[in-house]
Amino acid sequence: MTLSAPQSTGGTPGGAAPADGRPARHRPAELVPTADALAHARAHHGAPGRNAVVMTMGALHDGHATLVRAARERVGAEGFVVVTVFVNPLQFGAGEDLDRYPRTLDADLELAFDAGASVVFAPSVDEVYPGGEPQVRITAGPMGERLEGASRPGHFDGMLTVVAKLLHLTSPDLAYFGQKDAQQLALIRRMARDLNFPVEIVGVETVRETDGLALSSRNRYLSAEERRTALALSGALFAARDRLAAQEALRARAVSLPGAQGRGETRAEALSRLGEARAAADAHAVAQAAERGGAGAVRAAALAVLDGAAKAEPPLTLDYLALVDPADFTEVADDHDGEAVLAVAARVGTTRLIDNIPLTFGATK
């Protein structure tokens, strides 16, 4: 089935001419259900070195559109952008919501093509896994057993297996993934590096709704009351980010104190000389954690928000809060310096949500 491409700006397929006056290259925006049809479309419309893929499980929202737009901007009007829509059964464990997962293909097509997709590849399960579930699969290794992997055993093995298959089927130069699924992104990057996939993995910043909630296809399951409680996920991350920013500012001021280094003062002693008093609203746990190190205070600031949401109605049930090294998703020490990811997962009602935020410790050194 071939759909007429939407009219849009920026030289996307079927769109208006680019601002520099060059004519836009017109080509069909297509829904393709088979690997053969996808290969045919790519052969006739792709440009060498300018092929990108955005992998999704459908139920597309503006977070997905942001990925497609980023891919289109990178490859240009002459490039080929394929959006995959495939609900991968290998990623769902016992009791998870495979049957409940929303299927909204008509709306997905409109959003994908409006954002600049060349084709949408929406294969059947039999097309992706001919002959049944694959006997040989990608194993995520130790990183895949932590956090999301511990909560959802086998999830990352199934995810990497289908990503590997779709990379082979789409043959992209670039593959775009959202940073909201930080552990997934880290594992895909590791797989591409370890197994020599000839593709650049590109992470795109998390897209949030105006109230701060990270965009997710599962947000539609939340009632109005549940959504209010769910805002604690992003609220906890922002509280941790603000705590870290305050600590880094205090550290910078302590380091800059006249004579502080010459006196051999500790950071705590230098800060004490500053006369810094904690705000009355600071939780006691945060103050105690701060004495043990910056990372401890950041964790405590986030936990204070989540603990409050656990007492809300309806309550938030925390699965995990983890401050991890982005290289392997192991917990960082309290004296950690460098990059980190603060990740959270929780349930509100029957809906499980995840979120994360990147942080940098020691930026003021």
C-alpha cells in the first residue's frame, strides 16, 4: 500500500522545496509489510551513506516523531528514513502486557510520515520470526541482568535479538533511539560495538510532556489521579538534579575560598566557613547523606520525593531507584566523579513506568 506523502517543510519526502531553493526530491511514502518490499523501496529511493532507521513498537507519540525528525535532518532530503513498527513478543515476559499493548497503525503512519519517514516497515511476527521463535538469540550479558533486566528477566535478550534482526533487514548507516530507555540504549551500543555492526547508534534526549512526565505509550493507561502520582518519577529526578547542582555550586565556592587549600581544609570545613545553612525544607536524610558524599545526597533527594508519592492516593510502588555508571549500569560510589545515570522504575495502579536523567559529578573541579 502506498500513501501520498504529507506536505511539510524542510525538504522531507513529498514536502516543500528546501530553503536554499533546490527542488525537493519527491518519492512515495510507503507502508511495507515484508523484508523484500523494504529492500525494493530502499534500493529505489535510498542514497548511499544516508540511510537511517527508527525502531518502534508502534503507538507512536511525539517522542517517536522527535527521533524521526532528527533522523531526517541528519540524512537530508536525499536520504532514506525507515520507521519500524513491530510489537516484539520476545520482549514480553509472563504476565506482561503483550496482548494489551496498543496497536494504532493508522495513526502511526500519519505521525511517521508527517515527521519525515520514507517508509514504515510493519512486518508480521511470521515475517520477522519465520518458523517460530528463533533458536539462536543475542544475550545481553551481565548488564542485561541489572535494573530492568532484574525486573523483567529475558527482556533485554529479546530486545537485542530483534534489534539485531532489524538492523540486518534495514541496513542503516544510522539508528536512532530515545534516551528514556537508557539501559536499552547502552546495551544496543554495546552490541553494535562488540559484534561489529556497521552502524552509528544515535541517542536522542528524552521528550517530556508539559508537566514533566516522560512521553510513553503507557501513559494512556493512567487515570487522572494516577497521572498526578506518576509525576513523582520526573519530580524525583529533577530534585536529584537540583541537589547535585547545589552541591557543585557549593564545591566550587569552597574550592575558591581564599586560603582554603593552603590550610589543608576538608571540603566540609571549607563549606562550614562559608556559613552555608541548609534550607528548612531539606529532608534530614538528605543532610545526613551529604556528609557521606555527593552521590548519596543525590539519591536521598530523589528518594524523599518517591517516599512522599508512596503515601499518595493512589500510591506509587517503587521498583528501583539507581544511580549508575552509564558504561555498565553498576551503582556508583558515594565519592563518584564523572558521568552517571539516575534511573527509576515504579508502578502506579497497573501501569509500570520508567524514567532517567543523566548527571555529571565533579563538573566544577
